[in-house]
Amino acid sequence: MQTRRITYQHTIEYEVINTSNLFHPQNWALLSVGKIEDARRFVVVDSNVEKHYSAAIRAYFAHHHVEAKVFTFSGGEENKTADHFLSIVRELDSFPIHRRDEPIIAIGGGVLTDVVGFVASSYRRGVPHIKVPTTLMGYVDASIGIKTGINFNENKNRLGSFHAPQTVLLDKSFLKTLPRRHILNGVCEIIKLAIIKDADLFQLLETHGAKSVEAHFQDEQGGIILDRAIAGMLDELQPNLFEEDLARNVDFGHTFSYGLETRHAAHLFHGEAVLLDILLSTLIARARKLLSNEETNRILQLTDALGMTLNASLLDLGLLWASLTERTYHRNGLQRVPMPDGIGGCVFLNDIKACEIETAVKTLKDWITIKHEII
């Protein structure tokens, strides 16, 4: 028997850039990669963004003499499907772009950047793309990594790939027009990072979070919170972009939320499911003496101070256990559930029992009802 071993290393490199006035003709960020002479761009825009910025987007490319096809995509988890993925591919295929120097541009929330990223990874076996997040969830979480995907067979992100963008362009002015619920949806991911890895970020949220939410993070402290959250997320992602290590701090809040979000996708946002998971995990950690009563109360009080709405009626033990079981498959046979070890620290548990989840559900429901301190 003859064996030949093939080894090839591929460098992953992309930039995450803060910018402003993205569609101003003098801002070259959107055209900073790829060719611009006799160039084309396929641009996928969230339908809500299109309402506010359609004219500005078209005027931008016209000003730079770039032929652009703007395709409108309706965001939302219900559209993260194979059918919508193929609809984008069909439009792209009717507007051929160069394989290496005319990147696809995705402008929208996390669902849109996930789907368009998967298109970019699949079309001609991989073409470049640029991501422009316009929701807080996309800004601090979905857009800045390299995972892409669509839902399939009633499972979230069951089909997907790892495909790095060339650039991620962050313009926080897009957050001005977001409904409050969408702002809070993204804040849940910031809370996740604060609890599991950054006690100083947690304190910033306690001190300035409510005001920054009201300002849609356009205030000075809001900008500091965003920058710190993004830096923390990138610190976690960079050494493990392809998830060779399945024990990931950033999976905090993403164990029980998987089942909640899958079953209740019609009326539960991703961040809202993550927050319920965070609080259940916090209470399990407290029962295991990983968190003190004081730390537990700080976490609960922060969610209250930020105006989070919690729907305890969704917390079904069977669903939560099934979600943990599914995540165990995803994590290659171990639970690998991240848990706070004090505010700002993390450990992983592999032996969570159904009775612990049941106790945490009861405690959380009681707290939601009367908002007392947990003693």
C-alpha cells in the first residue's frame, strides 16, 4: 500500500473596521477591497435597511461608476432557509462577478450576513465577501466571526461553513433606527461576554448600560461598551476560528437556548433565548457554589435594570434537556457547558443533571414573578 500525505496551510486574515457615514461618496470603505475600475458588485440588503438607505446605496455606487445589483432580502430567522439561500444564488448567477476581485457585499442583520456568507462560501466554491452589520446582534456577534449557515430540517444552522469575509465594516449609526427590542436583543450577547470573561465590562453595563440602551449606543460610554465587547469576542474567536477546541467560552448562553429558539422561533429572538439560558446557567452555577449570592443577584438585577423582558412560560424541562442532549452531539459527546466561575471567569461542566435544570427553572420563574433578591 502506498500512502501520500497532503499538507497545506491557508492563512485566514480579515479586518474589522470602525467607520462612519458609510455611504458618503468620500468614504471608500465599501470599495477598499477588490477592483474598482470597470467593476461590479452584488449587494444584498436587508429589507428594513433598504427602506432607509436605498437611495444612498445606489447613489454611492453610481458616484464611483461601479455597476451594482442590489438584491433585497427580508431578515428574520424564518427566512434563514435553503429556499432563500437559493434565491440569492439565482440572482447572483444572473449577475456574474469576477471570482476573486468583486466581493459580494452583505448589508443587514445577523441572519442576512450568515446566509450571504454561506452563499459566498458555496458559489464557485468560494468568492470573497464584505459584511456590514446593521443590527446590534450582528455588530457584536454574528458578523465578526467566520461562521456562516442556514437552518435545515427544523434545526438551527444545520448547514453552513467557515468562510472568512475580506472585511467587516462597523458603522454604529445604523443602530439609531433599530426598535428597542432589537437593541436589547444584541445587549444579551454583551451580557454573555461580560459574565463569562470580563468583569470590567459587566461593571460598565451596571453603571452605563441603561443610558446607552436609551441612546442606542450613540453615546460615548455606549461606544466604549461596544468596542470592549467586540475586542473580547475577537480575543475568544481568533485562536479558535474553526472550533477545533469545542470548549468555547462564547458558547455560554448557547446550550439551552438552542431548543428554546428552535421551538419558539416565531416570537423569540436569538438574544432573548440566550438570556434565558444565561440566567438558568447562572442559577445552576450558584447551586454549585461557582457564584456567590451577591454575584447572582448582580446578574439578575442587571437584566432588570436594562429592561429585559423574560417569558418564563417557555421554560419546559423536557425541551431544555433535549437541547442539552443535542448540544452534546454538537460538542462531540461531552456537554462542555460554559459556566461562570465568579463574574468574569469560566469553567466547563460535563455532568449537569435534569434535576439541576428543574431547580433552576423553578427559581427563575419565582424571581421573574416577584423580583426579590436570591438569598
